[in-house]
Amino acid sequence: MYKISASPHIRTKGNVNSIMRDVFIALLPVTVAAIYFYKMDAVKIILASVLSSVISEALWQKLNKKPITINDYSAIITGLILAFVLPAHVLLWIPIIGGAFAIIVVKQFFGGLSQNFMNPALASKVFLLTSWSAAMIKISTSTDATTAASQAADAVSSASEAVVAELPSLWQVFLGQATGNLGEASILALCLGALYLIIRGVIDLKIPVSYLAAVALSSWFFGKEGLMTGEVVRTLLTGSIVLTAFFCANDYASTPITAKGKIIFGIGAGVLTILFRVYGYNTEGSYYSILIMNVFAPIIDRISIIGLKEEAA
């Protein structure tokens, strides 16, 4: 799922396994943080998602008489990332269906590892939200719709009045807190994993740096209180944005291959993230932004390659 050199002598099975293993190791701090903050809820969702992904890949390859490749870590990584973008309250059938969809529909239908045109875990997240929105969003257990709506309105009103007082410190946000999806709990854990990938040379920094730069500038310019009023630091210290920058935006199969294309991809995803967050009131806009840019990745590459040819001429 991550950057693998296009050079034929480098793209060997052993090299792919080594890179996937590094990504798996980088996800371990995030896994530990998720379990620390969400306890057994996180354990159950992570196990369900990973097992569903691995079993789905093995069964599909077995039925189609293809070599079984579950030892390359890619299915495990897909299962982990899918679990990380799910909230802790979902029932176990959600990650089970999600893992199967990510592996079979988004990955295997298009040829398997390195052939998918968009990020499997994020595509599965959107599929689950679209298909079972009520199960994905924690709602009131009241059977009285009017009462539930009234309670929701009161909650929104109270939250808006006390939002300033209730905002945690940046240090608390960095260390971690159970306020969102499993993988968004701790910025520290995400940064530790990202640092490992950078040291190992697994990810190309063009996309993460251009993405975070675009998020920073866009969040300042498109502030919720008006233009040029955004809070940059707090926006950057958002779990979904850090998770996206280092673990979702670098899926080599669904991102541009040229240096210029990677930068364009990162900038586009960063701007879309903030537009979704500010004008769409969608705190998970970063995931949608990656999927949209995945679709445009071939066009970005084509434009970039044409530009390189013109410069060479």
C-alpha cells in the first residue's frame, strides 16, 4: 500500500514484504494507543477488521486458484487502517463487512496488491457510512423521535455555548484522548509510526508535506469565523489529518508516480480536507479528500508527464 520503487530490480516479492512489514510495525503504536484509550471495544473492532480482511483475501485467492498472499502483510494493514477510521461504538458486523468489501471489491476486483485505484480502507469506510449510516453514527436510544430531536438540539446548543471552555489543551490533544475514531486517539502515537516510516525510507515525503502545508494554509484562510481567522496548530493536531497524511495518502497504487504529481495530489487533498471540514461540517473530510484525489491521480500523472516531456523538448 505504500511507496515501492518502480524499478524492476527493486520491486521484488521480498522487498514488498519488507515494506509492508515496516508499515505494520509503524502501525503498532497507533494500535496500542487505540487499545489504551478505548479498551476492549478497540480490541474487538481491530480483531474483527483484521481477521475479516485476511480471511477474505485468502478465500478469494483460494476460490480463484491464485497464490495466497496473506503473508505479505497488506491485508493486515488494510484491516488495521479500516479499524482506525471506525468509531469505538460500532457493532462487530460493521468491521467484518468493511474488511470483506475493502479486500474483495476495492482490491481483488481490480487485480490485487498495487492494482487498486483507490485506498481500500477509506473506500470501505465511505461504503459503510453510505449503507449503514445509523449504525456508524452514535444516536439516541430513545424511541420517541421528537424527544430525541429535542435532546439533540439542546445538546448542540449547550455545546456551542461551552465549546471554548471545554476545548482540551494542545498538549492533551497531542498525547491522546478518546474523542473520535480508534486511530485518531493519539497524535504522539501517529507521529512515532510516521517517524519510523521516514527513517526506514518507506514513504515519500512529497505527499505528506504538501498535504500538511495545504491543510495549514487552507485552515488559516478558510476560518470558521471568516476568512483568514483559522486556528492552524489545532487543525494540524487532528487525528484524522495526521493519520491521513502519513498512513492513507501514501498508497502508491492510487497516487501519482511523478514528483510534480505527488505535490499536486497532496495540495489538492489538503485544500479539499479543509473545505469539507469548514463548509461541509465534516470532521472526516480528510478521508473523502483522499478518495477524490485517488480518482484524479491518473489525470494528474498524465498532465505531469506531458509537462515533463514539453520541458525536455
